[in-house]
Amino acid sequence: MVEVTDGEESVLLPFKTTADLKDVTVQWTHKNMKVCGYPSWRERPDMQEQAYGGSTQMNKDPLTTGDFSLTLKDLHLTDSGVYTCTVYSKDGHMLLQKVVTLSVRVLQVEMVEVTQGEKSVLLPFRIKDDLPVDVTLLWRHENVTVHTYQRDQYQPDIQGRTEMNKDPLTTKDLSLTLKDLHLTDSGVYTCTVYNKDGHMLLQKSVTLSVREYQLEMVEVTQGKEFVLLPFKIKEGFTQDVKVEWKHKNKMVHEYQIGKDQCHLKGQDQKQRTEMKKDPLNTKDLSLTLKDLHLTDSGVYTCTVYNKDGHMLLQKSVTLSVRVPEVQMVETVKGVQSVLLPFTTDIKLQDVTAEWKHEDRKVPQGQAEMKKDPLTTGDLSLTLKDLHLTDSGVYTCTVYNKDGHMLLQKSVTLSVKEYQLEMVEVTQGKEFVLLPFKIKEGFTQDVKVEWKHKNKMVHEYQIGKDQCHLKGQDQKQRTEMKKDPLNTKDLSLTLKDLHLTDSGVYTCTVYNKDGHMLLRKSVTLSVRVPEVQMVETVKGVQSVLLPFTTDIKLQDVTAEWKHEDKKVHVYKGDQNQSYIQSRTEVKNEQIKNGDLSLTLKDLHLTDSGVYTCTVYNKDGHMLLQKSVTLSVKEYQLEMVEVTQGKEFVLLPFKIKEGFTQDVKVEWKHKNKMVHEYQIGKDQCHLKGQDQKQRTEMKKDPLNTKDLSLTLKDLHLTDSGVYTCTVYNKDGHMLLRKSVTLSVRGECYSCLSTVQNRYRFISNKTEFRD
């Protein structure tokens, strides 16, 4: 495959050979047309199609150099396709043939971006090579012709809005200028060059993106002295333009030579807008806005007009004057009170401060402010007797004596039911911590209770630290840290974990009157250990599905299932297989906590998830483990090699070793090529010189490498090679297949068997 871009001067289609060729004829063809050949077609012009006259070239004396490569010049898109080079003997018999696919691609699409209101935009297209004077140029937009050029003829097709350079064929500049830009002008513009017969010679596409005017976002916090609304331009304007900044359709600032006027003033009549000096020359039309109010938020638009009042450029900046960042306060239902903070350094006189909750005044009996807040600057609000419905946004607004807003702050309060946390642990862990650390301390007369499924598992108060959850051995399974009220750590440790321990654990703190002060919930998930993966191959005698535990098992039932079908059950004296005695769990292993299952006589249908569940004498699940078994056909691997290589390795490395009494056989097309067993390492594939063509590594069973080396490669060696391992009884233990592909380096066709053997004996080699 050869790829080249449309417009390149030339491309080489390679064909080299080391064959000793004499008295031959070489012919290159494309789409059944003769392109070039040897002997030189200058001597035989009748052999070449007129379309390729002068555009092709081969190296001088190719028989000596062995280089039959073709150089193709003056590339067109239509030159793409399959090129075939054929070498004929003097008798006209085909000796060699090479195929090359040529892809002539269109030049990469180019991207041009412009803003609505710009005067014009250039869609670039420059070429390197000369074009005939009788070509036709067409610029199209989404399949609609927008400009046509022929020598001495210019045809703009969209109301005079397009233009090309004078004499584009001489300057080699086929670019198109598009004027008076609209948003609808966006899209793909394609320039195509046709010859006088209407055949396409060149093509280029340009994607034009006409954007709305620029939109920018500026954020500032209320109280800042000023903010900059940026607008820098790339191209300068003439001095007779006018610049206008507007907000909500009201003029805030205008500039032109001799006039720099602010239209926005404060209560003190000070100017609140300002532009930089000499903005047209500095190309910086940015606006500075001072003394910021919340009402200054909105879209500010800067527009540049020419002397006739036509818009040349426009940009919008969205200004967001924000209340200082909303503060978040979190608390839990039942807490006595919470503080909504608001402090300021501003000296406040003759002002009114008002707190609201979702636009409603806060009831006096539920809230209070500190004494003399105007002097201290602390306008914080204390909210008492908290309910879930107290959640929401609380806003404090400060007004001056005229009722104008001076300051404002919002605090979001979240009164939560109780904290909810998730803890995950794997079955078999010794313990898990259910965390509960508090920020504020309690008096010493409170009571702490931990419950699970509405049953008490642990309680604590001064003088009492009691566990209510015990194991079969009556050992305590819960524990709290020492002095939890002073350390502010009410966490609970749960020991000797079972699957049935999963669920929601709730810790509640009560005062001496029994009223709830605080509550938190922790969801505990005791998970089955991660599913284990076991892989084996069809035909292996048996496989072990492992399951061991350190927990002492007494009076339990262990049940193995495959995809919800029972395969084996152990219970006391009962140790029963449910699939024709193909499963086994050994009694002596169970005493040591080993519930592993041995599965025998493996089939492909044995693949799937096997789950072992352990139940106590009451039928409650204590343990569970899943093992995914994958019984594969046999391994299949692909190896590729080029004809002429000395050898190739057919790989087969195994993970598990075998006993020394196994037999290894490699076969190809059901014929034995090599066999190995202790005391026997025999090759069954030999060459014409009776040399052995196969070989296995020394001591393959101990090295766990059953790979086969194949030597003196032929094309007929391609195919599937299968290695099978048998036990002493002839049962298959393992199998792997390797597909070998021996590839020729170059296509060759010889008309007779005699010629073929002659070339082989000469060790002919072809190379690209």
C-alpha cells in the first residue's frame, strides 16, 4: 500500500528483485491500461496509453539493478487504484508479478474561524504546481456553487460577496475571499479544479465557522472596588469608528476620537466607568466598572461602528456580581442550637439588619442575635430547637436609612436526620469499626445506645459499659473505647464477623430526660470474599475449587452448588455427591477448615460459578464463597513466519508440571511430527536430506516448556499444529493448538513446473 496526498509532484511504486532475469519484457498496468514498460516505450510508443504519456518513468537498466520500480508524476485523485507490474519471458510467459495499491488522498480539511460582523475572511488554497490555462475552478458551499473561475472570466455567485485574486493560475493562489459574513455562512467550502474534459485534477476543503459574537463570563464578589470587562482586538480600526458599551440596552460608556464619555454615575456623581487611553491604537477596548452593586449584574455589550453606522465588531461580557460565598452549616436534628455566622469589618451606622429563611422572617422565639452587633460587627444568628424543616437558606440583609441594600450574606443550614455511613468488610475478618466521632462534647449524664435491627447490641453511660451481643462461646462481640464522652469517640468495634451481621447500626445519644440529642447510622456490609477464578482445559482428570477458613466449624452443613444446582453436600456423617460421583470433599480436610471441592472428569459444560454455603445447626448462613470455573476447549495461538526462515517456534508453556509417566505428541493434519516421553524424544518429520526438521527442548516436563521448533520451512508447513499430553492410561490431560502461517515474500507465477524448480534452485528472492 502506498499513500500520497493530492498535489504531490511524484510517487514511487516499489518493485525490486534479486532474480537473474534476461531477455524479458516488463509491463506496468493500471485499470487494464498500459502505464509504462521495459524496454523503453519511447522506442515503442504504441504500447503506452496516451493518458500516461510523459507522466511515468522507470529506472535505467532495471535488469542489471533488479529495480523495476515505477515513478508516477503529476498526481491526480483519479490515479488511485491497483498497479500491477508483470515480467514476461521472451516467449511471452509470465515470470514475476507484483501488485501495489496507490491511494491519492484529498488534502486535509482546513479549519477557519471568524466572528460574525467581521468584514471578510480568506479561505486559503495555494498550490505548488502549474495548472493548464484551460482549467475551470469551482468553489462550492454545501454543494451550492458560490464562485466560478475560468481564464478571463470571474463569476461570483452570491450577490458579489465572493472574490478571488487576479490571475490565480499564475500566482498559484486559488484562495477565496468571503465578505459580509453571516452565521449561515458556516460550513464546508470545497474548491475543485477540472480540466477541459471535465476531469477533476485537484480538490481542497475548508471548514468555515462563523461564530456569534464573543461571549465571556466575569464573576466578582459584591464589595470589590472595580472589575474589568475585557475586550482586546487583533486588527486595528481606522480612527473614524465609534465604540459603545451598553448594559440592558442603556448606554454606559462611549468612545470616539475627541469623545470619551461615561454615562454611569454613582450617588456621589462620580463616574463609574472608564476605558483605557488611546484604545484604538492599543487595540484594547476593555471597560473598567467601579463601585460594584448587585444590580450591576447582567450582559454588557461592546459594539464598534464605522462612520456610516454599520456594525464592524461586537462582543458581549456577562458580569455576575455575587453575594459573598454562601456558607454551609450542618447539624443534626435534636442538637440544642446552631450558629449562622456573619461578621463584617464595615462600620455600620443607622442601618437595619434582617435575617430571613426562604423569604420569611425568622420567628423571634426561635432565634437570637448577640448584644450590640453594630459595634462588634457580629451579625451572627443563633437558631434554637432545631427541626428538619429548619433546613434551607438563611439570608441576612443590611439596609441603610434610605432602605438601600448595603450588605448581604447567605448561610445554608442543613439539619440532617442522622448521619449515615457505609462500612464494608470481608467475611472472615476478626473485627470491624463502626465509626462515630463527634465535634461537640456532652455532659456526663447522657446515655449512648447502639442498636442493630432494633435490638440493643451495646450501651454506655457513666458507670455502665455493657455488651448485649455474644458469640456461641459467650464471648463479648462488641466494644466501645474507654471514656468515649471525653474523647468524643462513640465508635463501636464489632468482632467475629458473620454474614448475618450485615445491616444498619444506629447510635443514639439521649439526655437524662430521655430526649434524643444526636443520632448516627452506619450501614455494615459483610461481603463474601472476592470470587476466585480457576481455569482448566477440557480432558484434564480433575480440578480443585478451593475454600479454606480459620473458623472452627461444628454442627454445620456445607453445600456446594453450580448455577443454583446442588452438586455436593456435607453434613456430619453425610458426604454426598449429586452428579454421578464426580465431586469429592474429604472428611479429614473438613476438620482443618478445608471445604475445597474436587471436580472430576471435566466437560466444557462444567464451566460457571460454584458457590459453597455453610449453615449453622439453625439453618442460618455463616460463610459463603464463590469460585468461577472456566473449562476451555484447548488453547489456540497464531504464529506467522516468512518462507525462507531457518526455523520457527510453536510455543507451549504450561503452569503446572506433570508426573514423569506422561506422553507428549505434536501432530500436523493428523500426522505425527514429534513425540516425547521419558526415554524417547523422536522426530517424525524429515527433509529430503533426511535431516530431522523438529526438535523439543531438553527435559520439557521439568522446565514446563513443551514448545516445538520447526526447521527448514516450506509453504506447505502452514496449518494447525496440535500438542496433546496423555497420562499413562492414555487419557488426555492437556491440549493446545498453534496455527502456523508460512507466507511467501512476493507473488510469483511460473508457467511450467520446470521453470519453478529452476528459480528455486537459483535461490530466487523477491523483496519490496
